[in-house]
Amino acid sequence: MHHFDEPVYMISIVAKILEIHPQTLRQYERENLITPSRSDGKIRLYSQRDIEKIKMILRLTREVGVNLAGVDIVLRLKNKMEMMEQEMMELRAEISRMRNASGVPLEKSLVTKRSVYEMVIFDDDFLK
């Protein structure tokens, strides 16, 4: 079994798997929607990740009716959202590390100023 990102499928195989014409894949590449790897002989090689992305492009164009310019926007937004989700996960992990590293829980770590006034209490017998 190949790694998800390993480019192993030639254009004819991908076209057969997805039941599309190889020219469609070339068009998607011209539109910068996909970027297959190239072998030393300049043969296009697709990974399983590429195939999943092409499936999404096909769903958007066939089922939703989005044109290729719209697909480009959707893919860019999806990528941006994934980057933001990753950043949020990292920030949550950092907050968790900070909470665990602190000796006092953050919600109880209040520092107060001491009063500059001193209180003197006299015994009742002292005042007599």
C-alpha cells in the first residue's frame, strides 16, 4: 500500500478511476486546481490525495454547478480554514501547557496590592 501523498498513479489510470477524460485532468492542471508530480521523464503522477481533491472538484462542478473559477475560490477558502484550524489547535495546546505548568491555577492566580496603612488595635484597658 502506498502513502496517501505518494505520487504513483499515471494520468490514464486516474482518468479511468474517476471516469473522466485525461484532458479534463490537464485542464484542471492548467487552471492550477491540481498540481500533479512529475517523473524524471515528465510523466504526470498523481497521489491518493490528488485523487481525493479531483473528486471534490468533480462534486463541486457536477453536483453543485460551480464553475472552475468558483472551485478555485472554494479550494483556497478550504485551505485557509484548515490552516486556521491547525493554528487554533496549536494555540489550545499552548494554553493547556501553560495551565499545567503553572503552580497556581490561572483562575486563582490573583495578585493583590498590600495596603500601605497599618492598623493598630488597642486593648480597652490601655485607653483607661
